[in-house]
Amino acid sequence: MEFSTALEKFKEVTKLSNAYTYAMGILTFDGETAAPKNAVMGRAKVSEIFSEITYKLTVNDEYFEVLDTLSANSEKLDAITAREVELSAQALDQIRHIDMEEFINYRGMLAYSHNAWIEAKRSDDFSIFAPYLEKIIAFHRRVASLVAPDMDPYDYWLDQYEQGLTIKMLEAFFEKVREGLVPLIKRVAEKGDIIRSDFLERSCPIELQRKLSDHLMQVMHIDRDNCAIAESEHPFTLEMNKNDVRITTHYFEDNLASNLYTVIHEGGHALYELNTGDELIDTALAGGTSMSVHEAQSRLYENIIGRSENFISLIFPKIKELFPEQYKDVSEHEFYLAVNRAQPSLIRTDADELTYSMHIMVRYELEKRMLHGDITVDELPAEWNRLYKEYLGIDVPSNSMGILQDVHWSGGLIGYFPSYAIGSAYGAQIVESIKKELDFEDLISNNRIDEITAWLTEKIYKYGRLLKPCDAVKQATGNDFDPKYYIDYLTEKYSEIYGL
């Protein structure tokens, strides 16, 4: 195939693939936020049809030749197209090993899986979701065996979310985290329950919490013309392109902090997508380079910025304005201490920074054992509960608050969870670099968070997937990844909060 013909065909296929991805994104967002329960039947059929179209679009001899021709002539390609070809070849290497009918059936099944998870969670009945999870795990094990038969199946799926990440690397990372944080967690526990937080459970009308969400997005300088907010069972961020990003939250009338930090977390994801380079629009590079780098942004905004005393001083007047009775006897500093209170908890999304990685370790252990065939789906609830008792010292009262609390597995996101822990550590290291160039705390206090976002845009956001994850972190920090920054950050913060 002539080089010019291959390039033209590649651009055409990329354009069509992006269009179908956009359409599927809209369907997914609608299904999570607004569609009635029984809409899943129609949505699953459409998903199967779109999956067949996109499969046939790339899994064919002509497209194989397109990628082979472009790969052999990479020196003729500009940097963006060369990286697109590289990533497209990697994606095709997976899908070309999967039978089309199997691929289509799996994609359609995921629509039903999500609804089953919601029903199971709301009724506290794991058996409703279990058959779907069995199919998801079987599919993941089969794909790994087909695409990379000589590779550990969990290593294969970890690599899909963070290029190069392996069990060996995670074990080393978690070991350092345990060595650095477990003694600190014990020292904090020995101080006792010295932080007042009862006011976080006071009833705050949801309609007023929605106004707080709007205010938070304004403080974060999120362009509402390009970013919408809705409500879902489990919060998420979905990006169609940099001009159409959607975030969701979930409101609890007696838990103001949950929505508060959900919006900031998902807002961090949104800012990454909203600030990718214009030249990447309609390419395969218009998005975050990996889930760990993405979670670095959401965790950075949620915790390092959002739970700082400077940020609390910035938003607390609005909280008192919206909820004057609920917070009439609460000071800014008391609120700051409350949202940073360290105590083992049941729910990952509401966990404090100090114990958060313990939640991820539970999920990591179970995912690894599921893909290795060392545990059955039926055994998961009991093993989840056992690990929570071992790692966090707490009893799990129900499957809704245990094995069913996260949406990820229902969507086939096996291997995603470690990204949260790695991302938290990335974020701490990145902030250390920001502080060398900007007055980080002063910018937060003076409602100039957009200048922090601008720094991140220049170092990370604008490049989208043009940079590999390790290169993005190194470009932002000047160094290879080192979890010591994360451990040092938490040690300093919680030693001050608890007077250690």
C-alpha cells in the first residue's frame, strides 16, 4: 500500500471511530443519569450494533496493511500522527485476537451488568450482580490469554490503565506505603477521636447542595459552557472531547462532605480533559495519558488543594451562606479538621487521605486473585469483609457498603483501582514541583487556582496522550516517580493536624 493511501485511510478510520465513540459516550452518560431502568434493553442493542461496526472498521486486512505501512514509515509522520499510529496498533493488537461475536456480546452484556449492579447495591443482594461479574472476569482472563499468553493476566490488564505497571512494581509501591504510613496511622489512632466532626452529618437540603456544586465549579474555574454536571449512582467523569466534558455527583442529605469532595475530584478530571491541546481534537490523543496520571489530577485537586486550610477558608463562607443553621456553631478551622479527620472507614470514596491506600490494597488483592483463578466470585463478599477487618480493622455490615460499593467492575474496569493509589502519589510529587515555581498556598487563598491549572496545562494537560505516563510525570517533576513525596506529604500534614 502506498504511504499516502495508508495515511488517508488511517485518518478516515480515526474520524469514524471517534464519531462512534462519541455516540456511545452519550448513550453511556444518558444510561447512568437520566434513562429509565428498562431503557437498558434498547441501549444494549445499540451498543452491540456500534460494537460490530467499530470492530469491522479496524479488524480487517486492509486496516492491518494501513498500520503496517505507516509503522514502517514512521519517520514520515508528524509527532501526533506517529503516536496515534502507535496507540492504534496497540489497541488493535487486543481486539484482533477476539472473535467479533464474543466482542459484541460482551459489550452488550455490560449494559445489563451496570443495571444489575445498581439493583444489587440498592437491595443489598450480591447474587443479582454475581453472574455478570463471573462473565466479566472470564472475558478478561480469556483476552489476556489470547493477546499475551506469556504474560501474567493481571499484569496485562494493569498495563492497559498504566503502561508498564506490573504486580512486581505495585508490590514494591504498596510495601513502601505500608512501611511509611502504617506506623503513622497507628500514632494517629493512639491520639484518640480528638477531632469534632458531628456537624458533617447534619441535614443539608439537596437543592442547596446543588448550588454549592455550582459554586465549587466556579471556584475551580471550570468552564460551564464546556462542562456539565449531573447526578448518578456512582460519580464519574466522561469526556467526548475538550468542549464536551460531563461530570456527575451523588447527593446525600446527611453527608455534605461527600458531594463537596466528589465535585472537586471529578472537577480535577474535567480540568485535565478541558485543557488538552486544540491540535489534538479529533485525534486518538485527545485525553489523559493514563488513569494514574488522570487520578493524580483528581486526587491533587480533591485532597492537596481541596482539603487544605487555604481552600476551606475560600469556600467556607459560601457553605455558611447556604447552610446557616447547620454551621452556625462551626469555625473554618473546625471544618478543616473535620474533613481531614483520619479514621478507618467503610466507603473508599469518603475515605481520608491517610487510610485511602488501604482501600485500594483490598481491591488490588481481590482483582489479582480473581484473574489468577485463586478465588471465585461467590467467595468475594466474605474475602472482602476479611480484608477490611485485616487492613482497616473494621467490620463490613452489608454488601452494599462492601463488595458492591464501587461501580468499576460492572463496567469491566479490572485493573483500574491501583491507579488511584499511584495517582495519589504522582499528585504529591507534582505539587512539590509546582511549589518550586509558584506560591501554591497563596494562589489557593486568593481564588487563583486557575494559575495552578495553567501550570499543569503547560506541563501535562495540553499533551494529552502524546506523552507516555512516565514521561508526563518526569516532564512535570524533573524526576522519575518516587513514592517518598507522597509519604512525606501525609506524614507532615497529619503530624501537624494531630500534634504528633
